[in-house]
Amino acid sequence: MDHSMRLCREVGCHLATPRVFLTVPDGLLVDEASRATLIRGTEDHIQNAVNASMQVPIIMEKARANADLVTAANSSFPGVEADVAIGMAMRFYAGFLEMAKIMRKEKSQGKGLPDIEISPEERGADRAGFAHGVRFAWFVSVREDKKRQELVLDGISAEHQELYLPERFRRLSRLAGGFELDNKASVMLENVNRFIKCFAGAWQRCGNDQGRIQARYRGCPSVWLEWCAIPGIACAGRPDHGEKFLMRANSGVIFDFPRGDAGLLVTIGHELAHAFLIASGDPTHVPALDGTHEAVAEAVMRRWGLDMDEYARTIEWVKSHVKNGCFDPLPWK
């Protein structure tokens, strides 16, 4: 695949130079269906051209002479010069191969040797694939006509996931304030978008306190969505205790609040208040919680102008789902 990918990219860049055609023209290949159509319509023809020779000029002529490839490329890139359309199609296919390589679970060590897993550090460090492939790639896992490969996203940034992956396959999404949402629980897209919106609303309320939170959590930018992995609803991260997250939230609970997004927003706001107090070194939170920490966090929420009546209703609802002194995360399911 590396050989085909290199030749495909090189020919594509000759025909549609990145200096002029940095990315797909506006309005083209805007959805998953159009990208799938391009790959399916050009893959065999591109492979035939690439396999015909090791020399770029010969591959280029083979591609130009393939009427089916020209038709498919022109169909995906209407209004673009024929050579440029072929070049874009070949760059797009090269990006497709690059992303398949970057995101697969294992890599080959060579003939006769077992495959080994690709580490998150290796995956995230493959800048060549990222640099070339931006908006010229489509992830292999979405294909229905090929055997599905395991989706491995560890090490891939939220930015690159947004550039490359259909929404339903993303694990990371960007949040307000430079934070990122890590959807560890495979929460449905609808609820991911609800969380992103409510986080933005709560973050805006932090006002001038945003900077202190950002500074303290600079190396811990993630918000984790986890299915019943924590004893309760949500909690702020404690960098001083080695916790590498801004907050964690129980996805088995937070999307079922009786008043929907209103309860979700104040819950996020409550954990941001704790994060602010931790970032401030407040003695009720650092070095340990002293028992008055909830009252102090609620005072911060009031100062930020969060809806404390909604917060009280949410707390009462949570208490109504406590069994034997412990919160039962799923009694209403």
C-alpha cells in the first residue's frame, strides 16, 4: 500500500498541484455519500494506472487515457479542468490510503514476522499523512463494499478527527475554551451535540475566570463521557492528583435529566466551578476536599449567574434515585 500511495500522491500532485489546489473546491465532496461515490468510481482505475508502471509520466498518461477514470473524476469535480479533476481524484485516493494506514490497529514488520500494534504516539505523529490528506481523505471503516477494519483513534487529535471522519465515527470533538470532548461511552451524536452546546453555555458563564481554569488544566484538556464508570453524576479533575481531565461525566445519567439541557448545563457549570476552585488553590478543594467544598462551588455558580433553581431541581431528582445510600445510575431504565 505504501508504494501505491506514494505514486498515487505524486501523480495527483503533478496534475493538481497543492500550491494551487490546496484542498477540495468549495461545495464539492461535502458529504459522506459524495466521497464514497468518488472512491468507488475511481479506485480500480487508479490502481490499474499505478500498477502499470513505476514511472510517474507513464502512470499520468495511463490515467489520462482511461475514459472511465476521466468520467468519474469529472463527475465528482464538475467545472474543473480534466487533468486537475484526475489529479484531485488521485490525491483523494492517496489520502484515503494514508488514513487507512494511520488508523489501522496493527502494522506489518515484514515478511514472516507477526504484525504489531501501532501505538497512539506513532499514530498521532504521522504528520505526513495528515499534512497531505486534509480534506482529501475518507476513512476506510465507513465502506460497505470492503471488509470493515477496527476503528483505532488513540493519538488522533479532535481537529484531525473532524477533518477526516464522518461524525458518527468520531470519538473526539472540540469544546469551547480549547477543551475537547472524549466520547469514551460511544454516546449518540445527538447527545454529543447537546453536550457541546451546553458546555459552551456553561463556559460562557465563567467570564473572567476562564483564564485561570485554562491555565491550570492546560495539560489536561479532556472532558470524558463515560457510561457509569464513576460513582455518581460528574466530577472535576484534580491535576495535582494525576488526573488528566477537566471533568468526567456519567453518560448513563446526564442525558436523562427531566428538564433536558437545562439540567445538563447547570451540571457542567457545577463541575466548572469545582475546576475553578481547584485551579485557584482554594483551601476547600486543595490539597483535599474539606467537606464545605460543595457550598463553596455553589457560591461560585451564583456569582456566574447560573440557574440555581434548576440546579436544586436537578439535585432533588438525583437524590430520588439513591438506593441504600448510594446513587443508582440506572433505576429508571
